[in-house]
Amino acid sequence: MKASLAASLSALLLAGCNGTLADDSDTLMCVIQPDDVILFQGDSITDAGRSRETADEPNIQSTMGNGYAWLAGSGLLVAYPDGALTIYNRGISGNKVPDLAGRWVEDAIDLKPDVLSILIGVNDIWHGRHGNYDGTVESYDAGFDALLTRTREALPDVKLVICEPFVLKVGAVDDSWFPEFDHYRAAARRVADKHGAIWVPFHTMFEEATQYAPADHWAGDGVHPSQAGAALMAQAWLRAVGA
């Protein structure tokens, strides 16, 4: 069963990596290079309890939080043990695309990342469902596109990694989230494709994972991953970047 899940994950990533395949090969090219600055951005899923006090100290768990960003980052530190990588996490709980835009210079551009990974979208729909936000899938699409355009203008050589927003049908999530949530996923994919980003298919991955364990094994409330869910996300992220 474990081997089958690993094989399915590999197939998903090989199908969705937007130009990261080597020519005439099924092997993913590694986009991480020695001396790279790597930045994880997003909402609470990325934040995962990270310390604000050590935010400027890279490569340590308090800076990276307790979620997929730390697990993926620590995997990179194993692969590059000479200490040449610089890895930050600037995810903030509750953030939506407009929140990222409002803090983007300080929390992204000024860090001059070589690799910029973004997971954003679940709050853009969730807060609207609770009446606390009037954004739409159209404003999400346009805002995300504008954010990446700004990023490319400031950092023309940055390697973008866009992560698919995800939910699982358990806890706070039920059938009423759909098909609206699928439109947000599709918008994220359109933006990723437009800007030549690597795509990490988290929602698609979790749909596959629920064939091997129930949804609450991966995310008890349907939104925030368990340690198992975070570990699976980290594996998917590392495979997507070829690490």
C-alpha cells in the first residue's frame, strides 16, 4: 500500500510539473541550487506556528514552524549539508491574496529569494463563506496574477513554485464547498501556468491519499494538515522541485 501511494504521488508530480522535466526524460530536474535563498509564503498551513522572534534567522525550526515548510526545508538541508542554503518561512495565519499583496515587499521581494513557494487560497473562499470577506474567484485570480507579475518585475530570475490549494471533505469542509473550491484551484493553476511556475498538486495528491487512509488522517478539520498530512505535502513539494 505504501509503495502504491508513493508511485501515485510520483505520477501526479511528473504529470504536473510545468517544464521541470529534463528533455526526453522522466526524471525531474532539480531547481534547487547551492547558495539559493528559498522562501515559503502563504497562510496558516505554511505558518504552522512559526516564531516571529526568529523570523530573520534561516534554517531553524522555530523560524520554519511545525508544518510542511519545515519538513520540506529540513529535507533540503539534508540534501545540501554544507549549509549553503538559506530558507525562510513568511506564512501568516488567516492570509488571503490581498494580505500577501499588502506585505509583499517586506516579506518577499526584500528577501530576494531564488526560489519562492506560495500556497494561498483556502481563506479566500473560507472567509467568504463565513461572511467575513467579499472576494470572488475572479478577484483571487486577478490578484494572484498581479502579485506574480510584481514578483517577476522585481525578481526576473526567481523560480516560482505554486502549490494547489486543497481541502478534504471532513471537519469544516463538506459538499457545499464544491464546485466553487474547484474554481479556485483552477485559477491557481492558470496563474501558475501563465508565470511558468512549478505546480505542486496538493489537492489532487490528497484525493489520491484518501484511498489509503481516511480524510481525517491527513487533515482533521479538512483544512489544516495533521503531521501525516504535512509530511505528505513535504514529500510532494520536494519531488516537485526535483530535490
